[in-house]
Amino acid sequence: MDTMMKGEDSEEVEIDLEDSSDPEEFENGEEPQTLWRAPPALEEEENIHTSTLVEISDTKPLINARDPRGINDCLKVTFEDVIAEPVSVRSGDRIWIWSNALFEVSRIWIYRIVTVLLAIPMSVISGLIFAILSCFHIWMVGPCIHCVHIGTRWLQSLWSIVLGVIVDPFLISAGKCCGGFSIHFAKE
């Protein structure tokens, strides 16, 4: 077992380097916390905005819920979703491990590089488009729709009268005519 300390006030976190597929029970019946699953200490959460950039890592993002509505669930892609070897054709274990590692590293770093290049311009463009559309809808489309509703109020009343005088009696009489028919199923 290895231990890691992050300063004098931090508590120790044990890292289990054994194979996680071993069915053996742990000493106290619980799985020890690993570094990547350890919840941040309370004082770390309070001071995360005041800490230096060196202390902020990629494993503890400032904004935890970046996709709270699950809009991009289709983009949760892992190595096994893209590359899979059947039992009949297999590469070496080391090639598979290195391929997996290179896939994950390249996926993460290329995404980060592309977001550095495109995130801010796309955010500005998206904000501009949504602001223009919101303004257009609030100040032009909404009032125009209300004006049309006000101007065509007589047409709505006329349509309801036409339905009540002509269409309703016709459909009621057709329903009564067809209501007289009955179908009986008999077994022979």
C-alpha cells in the first residue's frame, strides 16, 4: 500500500494498487478509498476558489455538474465503445493497454486543445445569436402574435359559430345514424 500526503493539514489517503477483480474481502469489509475516488476535504471545498492555480487540478473541477440535464450523454465514449477485438483475433496485452492509454490521452488532450481554440469564440457567437433571437422574439414576434390574436378575435368567434351551427349537427347526426348499427360475432 502506498500513502500520499498533500500538506500538513491533509489526511492520508490510501491507494490500493492490487487488482480490483480479486474477489478477496478487505480487512474491515469495505473497499479502501483510492485517490481518484476520494471526496475532497471540507476545508478544500471552501478554499477552492481562493487557492492558487497550482493546487487546482483536473480531477477536482471548479464546476462539478457541467451537463446536469444530460444533453451530451451520447458523447460518453470509452475505448471499448470504439475499438473491440473479437476472441478469434487478439493483439498482445501490452499493445492493448498502450492503445487504450493513447486513445484516452489523445482524446482528452485534443479535446482540450480544440476547446481552447474554439470555446471562447463559440461562446461569444452563441451568446450573440441567443441574445438577438431573444430580443427579436420578445420585442417583435410576441407583440405581433398578440396583435394578430386581437385583430382576428372576430374570426375566432365566427369559426366557433360555424362549427356550432353547421359542423356539430352534421357530425352528431352522422354519429346517431352509425350508432344504429350493431355487430354481433357468432361462432359456427
